[in-house]
Amino acid sequence: MTASETVGAPARRPAAPTVFAHLRGGGVSLALDLRTSRPQVLHWGPDLGADVDLPTLATALAPPVARSAPDAPRPRPLVPMPVDGWPMRPAVTGARADGSSWSPDLQLHQRLPTERTGALRLVLADPQAGLSLEVDLVLDAHGILAVDQRLTNTGDTAYRLDLLATVLPLPDVAREILDLTGRWCRERAPQRHPLPMGCWSREGRHGRTGHDAPLLLAVGSPGFSFEHGEVYAVHLAWSGDGVLWAERSPVGRAQLGAGERLGPGEVVLEPGQSYAAPTVLASVSTTGLDGTSAAWHAHVRARPGHPRRPRPVTFNSWEAVYFDHRLDRLCELADRAAAVGAERFVLDDGWFGGRRSEHAGLGDWVVSDEVWPDGLEPLLAHVRGLGMEFGLWVEPEMVNPDSDLYRAHPDWVLGPRDRERQTWRHQLVLDLGRAQVRDLIVERLEALLAAYDIGYLKWDHNRDLLDAAGADGRPGARAATLGAYEVLDRLRDEHPDVEIESCASGGGRVDLGILARTDRVWPSDCLDPVERQHIQRWTGLLLPPELVGAHIGSGRSHTTGRRHGLGLRAATALFGHLGIEWDLTAASASELDQLTQVVAEHRRLRPLLHSGRIRRIDHPDLSALVHGVVATDGSEALFAYVQLTSAATEVCAPVRLTGLDPDRTYRVRRVSLGDDASTHHIAGPAWVDGTEPGPMLTGRALQSAGLALPILRPEHALVLHLRQE
Ligand code: GLA
């Protein structure tokens, strides 16, 4: 190492023997002090500016020595470990069979060159403990910090790894936690509470991301909201088990951590072997959760694999026909779907093997002669003839005991050899840690993709991995997750034009690990628009709307039994990757007309919806949600006012529409979703009914004074389009 290396902007006065690193991007700084043997984090938070004097900052930030404490100031290491006198969760946990190497002293060994700007690569090593750790840090232009770590066993005996985590410091202002939880049909429900002394830890134990996954674990200034506050958030880009935590200690330190949750003995590194941890990503916002989402959305949109072409309006057959596959019925549905403007037709579960119900057939990925005597070609030709793309449902990681695959290879499933394996939705999980299993899946799917003109796979994963022993009896969830990634990667390499959706009994696999190899997520099996308002709002914390499937279901929700008019169903689905999942042969002519208008509006507005910046207004009346999307150039915006329950007041106070360009003048108009305005509101300004032109106001006025809106009936919504005039 040379004495004056800096990354990013150099310090104003490159002082004597100092080595600092300063990554900057998107209004965020990560400043490291590399002068001592163990790299220290000086600052992770709002940008310090290019001219910050890091040596002086280091001096200014050095804490005093407390009484009854270590005799040197307690540092803030990049990789905190017991050797640092760190009384909180360490970054690396593990040991050798004789108990040694549990407390390595990982000292800075090398700083490797990187091609990327805003990147830093460090190698830390403890030759005596026989461990070396490579840490890759990238802070992108949107302020998202990505951390990749790889631990290598350089010793001569096996090393059992229990955790390799990324641990980031939290400032004192971060005192309130928000993360998400959930279950089937109620994914991504927020929960928040103060960050006490101690540790708030969220552990995934599903072998898949899980319906209750935190998505983001955020810690912010007390009372932070969508529009206000300082928020630090972390995400684990991984589709297996994980642990995310926030921790505060009386020593005056707080931290945010994330890593893969490993089962006992799941990773044992033989000499020379390495473990690569899943990427941990983290954000800093000084403008509330909308600032958080803006950073994540920009990061996600900048990925090379992010879908670029307009998101095709998708018809899905599941809630329309379930397992009742009949060519004539599906062709009729395709006719109706195409007529209302759908661009993709997805044949869901039930087309293969003995799959006439959820009891049989998974694993046998051959078209069923029984229901499709002439194969899928007649349907596919019909769909293609209507100008739509054809998509197919698969669930390749699973097998029903009642299947030819299981009868031939009963040992290819995860689970202990000496106990009965637990079924879930009558299915078992294939052990994708085995090469033969991966090869078989790739071969079967390749055969389908070769035989049929398939543009889209809905890739499902309908159960947890319980008691998931691999072939050697050890925990097998990690190998299965990596196996699934490999299978997806191989298929993507061969078929780059086939889009893939990540579904897992609805939204059980929503994370940036799976999204590195898929094109959208199915956030929930619940199409009830009231539930969906919440599910999509919180899924949007991490994901931009073009990645989130949002379908218009039938008038009566299949999962909640509630009934809603098409207006609310449409106003809800409009804000995602639009789809239809409804038996259109049972829809009335007026419903089909209305749906046609909705699809046309979505297709017209989709460039804005799928590129703009999300806004969620801090609306004081909790009976309603206000959210929208503002074009990145500020020229237009779309807002929804969603009355969930009866309003608390007779009339609602003017609603402030924020995020607009203060100096532009916008014309407001109600977006007609085919419904008669009078059916959804009780009283309102004339422009809402279209009898008068909508108001024309500056962004400044709209966000400072607001706009009076009609009194809406509960479970109704109003969508507004604002365009610069
Ligand atoms: C899961 C999915 C549904 C549907 C069914 C088919 O539950 O979430 O959308 O595809 O499987 O069995």
C-alpha cells in the first residue's frame, strides 16, 4: 500500500502518512480510514463533499475512552470482530473442529485495483487463523452501496462458517425501525417500533425468501415518513435464508447487519475453499422513504438486465379457469383478452403430466395428452394469431409424490433419509444441489422452449423448504438456492428473449437475487384491490412498478370474498405491470368496454408509470392513501386518491401533491377508467365529472396549498393526470 491513496475525490490537504478511502455517489459518502491494520468506517451517511479533510474528520470523530472500558478508544471497524473489543454481533462467526480460528484478527493485507469508479476492493487476512476475507464495496451513482464478501480458508484444516455478514454503522439519529412482514395473501405488511438497546433480528427460515421477508430493514430518525426523515436501509439480494438486524449498544454504537443465515454445518470450508456471501445492498436517504425508494428504483433500473421494452399487458388464466383446461374455452378467453388490449397470454398451472389438481404431476414437464391431445400448438397458434405473446406456468423446483419423476427418483428430493418428508401443497422439493436434478430441469424446459414459441415463463415455487437435508444429510437450502440460480442462468443464457416471472405462492420470492435472473415478481395471490393497495405500496419500497405484477381480477375477490367495482380494481392494477386474471367469458359487455378503456389508458400512461419517480404522500387522514408517479423531467404526473374506509371528516382537506416541479404549470384532469364519476363519489368539483376543464396550477401551488378532491365512497379511487401546459 502506498501512503496517500484515496478513492474518489482526494482530500484537500493530502496529509502525511494517511490512507483514506472516500466513495461518493447519489448524495451518499462512505469514508474509510485505512491507516491502522484494521480498516475503520469513519462515515456512512449523507455526502461529506469532495473537499472533506478526512484526517481531521478522523481526529474529530475519535471517541473518548470510557471508564470500565478498553484502554484505547473503541474503533468502528469495517469488519467488526471480537478482537476489536466489539461487544455487538461480529461480521464473521465460525471455528475449526478444535475451536480455533473463532476470533481471527483480519488485518488489511492488500488493496486491489478496481476498474469501476466508486469501488474499493480490500483483502483482509489472518494467516495464523488461516482465514482471508475479500471485501468489495461499490457505491453507485444513486447512493446504493453494494457489498460482496468472500471468505477463504487458507489454513490446513476444515473451517465451519456460521455467518459472514455485512455490518454497517448507524448514526445516533437512527432510532426507529421499519421492516416488513406478512403471510400468503398479505405480503409486505409494515411494522415499526423504536430501536432499543439490544438487537432486532429478522431471520428467514423458509429456504426461500418467504412471505414474511423484511424486504428492507430500515432504521431512521424518529417519526420518519414517506416524505421526511433520515433513513438507513439494508437489503439482502438472496432467495434463501437470511438474517437482517439492527442493533444498539450502551457502548454508544449502533449497527445494521445482513447476511445469509446458514444452517449448522451447512458451510464447511476445506483448505483452499471459499464462501461467497450474497450481495448486501444498503441505502441512505435524507428525504424519507420516498428518497429511499427513489435510490433503489434508480439502482434497479440501471441494471443491464432490467427489462427495457414496454411491459406487455398480461392475461393470466389462473383465476379464470384454474385446472379446467379446455382448448375452446381458453381460445375464447384469448379472444376476449386480445379484444380488451392484452399483449401476452399466460397458460397457468394444469397443462402437464397428471396435473389435473394440485395433488399430482409436478416434475413431469411434458404436455398432458389427456387435456391437450394435439399439444399446446393449437392454443399457441390462436394466441399468436391474435397478436399476443404466449407464456407458460412452470414450477421446476418441485415434485409431487404422485408423479413419474418421483416414482423414478424418490431420492432426488430434499429432506432427511430416515424420516418421512413433510409434504406442503402435496409436494416435495427437488434437491437442486444435485447436478442430475439441475440437468434434468434444464433439459425438460429446453425441450418445451424448443417445441413451442414461448416468450414468458411464470416460474413458481409453492412451498417452504422444511427440514431440508441435502444428499449428504447436511442442511441443503443454500445449495438448492444456488442450484435454482444456476438453472435460471443457464436458461437465460440460451434464451435471452424469454422473460421470467418470479412467483412463490404469490409473493414468497421477492428479492434482488432472484430479480437478477427474472423480469418481474408476482407480489401476491390476493387480487382484492384494498389489500393490493397496501401490498403494492410496500413492495414499491424496493421495486419500481414495472417489476411488480398487478392484475385486475373478477368483481368478487377469490381470496377475500369482497366485491369491488372495476374502478378501484383498475385504479389499483394500473400502477404496476398490468394484467388481467378474470374469467372474461363471464364479464358483461359493459365491463369489457370499461376494461378496454382501462387497458388503453394504461398503455398510454405506461411510459410515465414505468420510468417516473414514486411519491407516497404523508396524508393525515388514514382512511385514504395518496400515491403517484412523477415524470423524471417533471413534465407530468399521475396520482391516485384511494378512499379505503369512510373518511374521518365530512370533506377531505385539500390534498397536497408533492414532488412536482414548482415552476411548471400543470393542468389536472381525472383519468377515466371507464367508470361513471357519479358512481364513485358523493359530491365533488365540476371538473371531476368532466363538465369543466380541470384546474391549472403551478407545482408550487399544488404542493403547498393542494387540491380539493371529491368526497369518495369507501373502497373507491380517483386517478388524476397532471400535465404541463
Ligand atoms: C401459485 C401462484 C398462483 C398460481 C398457482 C397455480 O399459488 O401464486 O398464481 O400460479 O400457484 O398452482
